[in-house]
Amino acid sequence: MQGLFSFLKGLGAARMAAMAAVTLALIGFFGFVIMRVTTPPMATLFTDLSYEDSSAIIKDLERQGIPYEMKNEGAVIQVPKDKITRLRMKLAEGGLPKGGGIGYEIFDKSDALGSTSFVQNINHLRALEGELARTIKAIDRIQAARVHLVLPERPLFSRETPEPSASIVLRVRGALEPQQVRAIRHIVASAVNGMKAQRVSIVDESGQLLANGAAGDGAADGGSGDERRASFEKRMRDQVETIVSSVVGSGRARVQLTADFDYNKVTQTSDKFDPEGRVLRSSQSREESAATANANDGQVTVNNELPGAQGQGGGATAKDQSKKSEEINNYEISRVTKTEVTEAGRVNRISVAVLVDGSYSKNDKGEVVYAARAKEDLDRIATLVRSAIGFDQKRGDQVEIVNLRFADVPSVIPTDAPKGFLGMFQFTKDDIMYFVELGVMLILGIIVVFMVVRPLLKRVLAADPAAAIAAPLPALPEVAPQPVQPQIAATSMIDVAQVQGQVHAQSVHRVGELADRNPNETATIIRQWLSEPA
């Protein structure tokens, strides 16, 4: 310990302070590296939070002792990635986040006894608007929504009731599909009593009109003809492109689809009679018979005219008889009356053009080589496309599959994915970024150690010539009986070759003072130098 204290005392206050500063800097640097490496990766818990929801979520996280980070002025909260699922379920159990706005919970805290009917109506309107905004925000691509409802009251002595209307402002990611816009209109119309879908106006954050509140029923239900055709073409094109890309590769197919629509509404009525399908409706039968009698003598008597009279004696009479039968049958013939109404927007014809790229591979020299696709592959692709679009030859549909080389060559040549043991080293993007961060931290630590710490330590621990000379000389008298060893030690200590120009004027002055204090030892050293061979 005495040697350690002597060594520290010999360093001086300046070097001790430098060593302390270097030590603290190293501790701080490596502490930061260790904390950064051991800190779990953070992921987004919720986005687009209101101030109320953000404050409630932070309070709950602090109560649970979970670290968190806030971004975008509290609108985004990040927590450790391994705890996101549990936290979302835990917060959902407590009704967080509420989604901003005010819903029907406004009636939970209000004093219904002291509020007027006007206040109750306003609260009901606010609650309905808030609930509709929350429902609309649940739709994909919608970040925020604000709903304004107009529920007019029926004026006194009025026979007509004004229709309610609504206006909606949306903040979306990307663009909404026409089907989503119509779905929003119908959701709002179904939630408000007496409202029609065509009375709902929708505007996005850029001021673009997505739905006109003055549109007709046709526009509210199915959109205009151009919108229906564009939506149909996009849906069919996506289906074809998906199935073709799964064969030739992502981005290596171009699909163009055109549909010919007929927007004429046709009503056709036809009657069809079936002669074989007859049914007896009524039947009528009629029979008639008549008889005429003539006397032989030609006399007219009362007896002959009486009914049932018979001739007398040999005067027999001859009779003329006639009989008539009549039958009438009425039949009903089967009749079919058919009325066909063909709505506007039926497909007359579909034309599809598919351009596929060939296959690429690398030769022995590492160069990318293009190879055209075989005709059998193109025929199979054409068969898949026909099945995807519902091909109808009678309708005049056309499908063309052409193989041409694209102008842009793929930067990554598809290769077979490794299997077995190598399949375990398939890292995700997050894993790669984490390893890159660790590598940067390691390289930075090595640079700090070799470029900063090492030079500082060498400079601090470098021996002071004056201190080296001053320290061992007082011990020389104690080893006077053996003058050779102290002389050798003193010789090695004041060796100018070891100092190499580091002895300055102050050191020389201090050596002179030591020589004045110890003349005998100084003379012994000088005699030793003189006795040494040149």
C-alpha cells in the first residue's frame, strides 16, 4: 500500500485528475452501450391518440411500471415490443383508448334531474356524432373522422317534415375505394332515423369531395356508370395480376383490362303458349229426339189426335223418328307471361392484355442471362386468366398473353430458399437492423478504446524523469557497503538514452540540487562512470 501511495503521489494532481476524468468517461460510455444493447426494442402501441387518451394510457403504464416513449407530441406511444399484445388487451379491458370525441358516456356523468330538454337534445346529438365518428374510424385507411348531423324539427302547422342530413370530414391514409365511401354513407343513414344515404356528404382532409349530398338515388346506391366500370376493371385486374404474379414473380407482369358496359335499362315482356299443356275447363252435352206418325186412310179424327191413341183395325200408322246429340268442351291452354328487366351496367365484353417477362439466371461468369418463356407456360397462364375473368366466347371476350423482355432487369435474381439448418438463419428486417446497431456500437467502442483511451493512459502513465531520479536517490546511503548495485541503478535512472530529450531545464536544476545535498554519492557515481571502459 505504501508503494501504491508513493506511486500515486508521484503522478501528481494533474495526472490524477486526468485519470479520474478518463475513468468517468469510460464508465459513462460503456454504461450507455450496455444500456442501449440491453434495452428491449420499442414498438408502437397506439397512434393518433388524443390528449385525453394519451394521458390516461401513460397514467396506466406508470402504474404498471412499464417503460414507454412518447413521440409526435404524445400522439404516438411506444412500449417494449414483447409487451404490446398484453398491454393492448389490458388497456382494452379498461376502455382505452376511447378514440377521442364524446360518445354516449356523456350521459353517465351528467345530472339529468337539473338539465333542460334543450341540453338533453344537444347531448344526444353530440353523443350520436361521437359514436358515428368512432365507428367510421374502425374502417381501414381512416385515421380520423368528424361527423356533423343536422336533425331538423318539424315546424308547427307544416305537413312536410324536413329530411335530416349529415356531413363527414375524413383524414385517410392513401385513397378510399368507392365501396368504402358508399359503406360510410349507408352506415350513417342507417344510424339516424329518417336519413337517406344520398343526403350524406363526405370530404377528405385535402378538400376533395368524395360523396355529394345532393346526388340521386342511383349515385348513392351504386355510384355513377364510370365509377362502377372503373371499380369492376380494377377488381378484375387485381385478380389477374395476383394470379399471374404468383407464377412469373412479383413485378414481372403487366395487366391491362377493359370492360365494355351497357348502361341501357331494358324491360322485355313475352307470352308463351304451350299447346300440349291443355286442361279441360268445362264440358256441356245436349241430346234431342223427334217422331212423326201418319194414318193409312188419311182421315183426321179426334181419336187420332189424342195422345196415346192407337189405330183401329188394320189401319196401322207409320212413324218418322230423328235423334240429335251435341257436346261442347272448353279447354284452357297453358300460357307463360315473362317480364325481364335488364338493369343498366351489364358487361358486354371483356378484353385482357397480359405482358409477362421472361426468366433470368446467372451463368458461370456471374452475368445475368435472359430466357424467354415456353409456349406451354404461356398457354397455362392464359387458361388461368380465362378462368379468373369468367371468359365467355359467345360474349366476344378476348385474352392475349405476350412474353417480352422488360426494359428494367431485376436487381435480385430469385433463388431457392435454403432449407434445413440454413433455414434457421432467415432473419427479418428488424433482426438485421438490430445486428447492425450492435455492430456499430462494437466498432465505436473499439475506436474509443484505441484512439482515445489508449493515448490518454500512455500519456498519464508516462514516467517523469525528475520524479524517477528523485525517488531512488535517498535510498543510496543505506546500500553504501555495496556501491555497485546503487551505482548501476542510478546509472540506469539517469541514462540519457532512455530519456531521449525529455529532460528539460527544471529537471537539470533538480539534479544539481541533489548533487549538492549528496556530494559523496555523486562523486561515487562519477568515479564509476570514469572507471567504465569507453
